[in-house]
Amino acid sequence: MRNLWTMLTATRGKTRLHWTDWVSYGYLIMGIFLMFGPVLWLVLSSFKTEAALERFPPTLLPYTQQTVAVEGYDDPLPLFKMTAGEYEGRTLAQLRRVGLQAQMIDPAKPDERLRVSINDREPVEEIYLATENYTSLFERFNFLRFFWNSTFITVTATALMLLVNSMAAFALSKYEFRGRTAVLLIVIGTLMIPQTVVLVPLFLVVTELGMFNSLWGVIIPGAATPTGVFLLRQYMITIPDEILDAARMDRASEWKIFWRIIVPLSAPAIAVLAILAIMWRWNDFLWPLIVLTRSENFTLQLALNSFQGELQTDWSSLLAMTVLTLLPIATVFMFLQKYIATGIASTGGK
């Protein structure tokens, strides 16, 4: 922490800030605002009511209009502060509004009806966190079921991808066989094929295998990725062949060499691929949308889509569930992001 504070407070000027310090700190502050500004707006908006979300111009903080309970009225009445006119400075409660005129009362004198212009008042507001946006999710939707589906798909698909990709990369990097270069070129060539091109044949294969409307239909097609194979192969090439030859002289099997030598030495690259796979699988929307049609198999991303209707969108619930969906992947990235830079640098820097 001390080193971090020293780095953040380091300046070029000794007695006062140099102009380059102003430019550097200004650039960093702007970068922080651009990166975290939308996230902050999303989190604060998830605590707004539907009325606050439809307000124009929008506000950063979740405001709501204050109300007061008046004797003789079943529902609380909204409060307004008079800014002009005969009742300037008073706080009145609105009974009804007709056009540009509003019928209001003084909460202390509820029997007296007052007519004021809507231009002579402003609403009395307070910060209010609409926590019901979150609690209603567990009442209206099977959130825990959607969360389990996303977690199961992400964990299983990531583990399967790491196993298949690492084994393929091991074969392409350490074994000499006829056609190895051709296989590698085919793997690299698939990187240039858009995912949308293979959606139809992939859907037909999944359907013929009986995995339609199954979580395995989402998991299996992504068991091997050309990006993962290429990334791990580039790293495994840097592992000296002498280590493998020494293990073979000690009569170690190829499977044991893979698990005891290759996998531990390739941990930085595997960690990078794991983080990328987790983010990809957790945020995947198109392929689960095609394969899954039953609501009990929906992931969180598909559940988010259910809040958007043809004529109306439940923005408060949509924003709240978006925040809950982002929390797990943000937590994973927060604790493991250091492996991304070190792993990628290791794959190409040796």
C-alpha cells in the first residue's frame, strides 16, 4: 500500500507540480471517469424507481418525491415547495392536477383547498434507495436457478476447455508428426471465421446429438477454441525439451509428463485462458439464446432479456438484475486480473 501511495503521489516537480504532472494526473482522472463513470451510473440507477428513471433531465443520485400522510386521505400526498405566487415559501401537498393548475392543501390545514400554478412550485425531494428493485427479483423470478445455470455452464465449460486446449497445445508444441504444420494452420485459420457463420451447422449438430434445450448443448460446442490452443502452444514452446527427455528417461508416461511438468510450468498461460474463458462463458448470450428455450434452463443473460418486452421495458428490475449479474464476473476479474498481464507477457515475451 505504501508503494502504491508513493507511485500515485510521485511528481516531476520538487517544490510544486510541473506542467507534465498536471497533464498526467488529468489524463488519469479522465481515464478513471470514462471507465468507472458508466458503472457508477448503472449501480445508482438500479436503486431508482420507475418514475425517477423516466425523469428528464436525469439525475445521478436516486431521488424521489417526499410524501405526507394527511388525515382524511387514504394515500400519502406528494409535497411541493412554492417558489412564487401568493403562497411562496410554503410547503403544500397536491390533491390533483388539471392542466396547468393544481389543487393543493396545507398539511396543517387539510380543510382549506388552494389553487396554484404548476410553474410556481417545485417538488420536495429526498434521496431514496429503491431496494425493492432487488428484493422483487427473488419474488418474481427464480433468480437462484438462473444463477446456478450460469455458474454450472461457466465452471464446467471452462474446465473442459482448459483440458482439451492444453492437451492439443501439448501435442502441437512437443510432438513431431506428419501434418503438424497443416493442423496448426487449420487451427489458426479458424480464427478468421466469424462465429455467426457456423451457428446454423453447429445448431444442427447439437440437435442431432439430442442436446437441444440442455445445458450441455451450450457447454460442449465450446470445449475447444483455436485462441486457447494457439495461446497455450506459444507458451509451451518455451518449455525446454530437455526436461521432458529427462522425465522419459525416468520412465515417466506421457500422461504423467503432461500433468506433472507441462501443466505446472504452463500455469500463467492457463490462468490467462481461464480468466478469458470465464468472462466469455458468463457473458455469452447468442448461443444460449439459440439452444435454450425453456425458462428453467435460462442463464442470467437470457433472464435479463425477459425484462424487455415489445411495448414496455421494466427498467428498474432490468438494471437491478444487471448489477447482480455483473458482480460475480467483476469479483473474479478483480482478484485475478494480475494474471492476465503477466500471462500474456510470458506467452510472447520469452
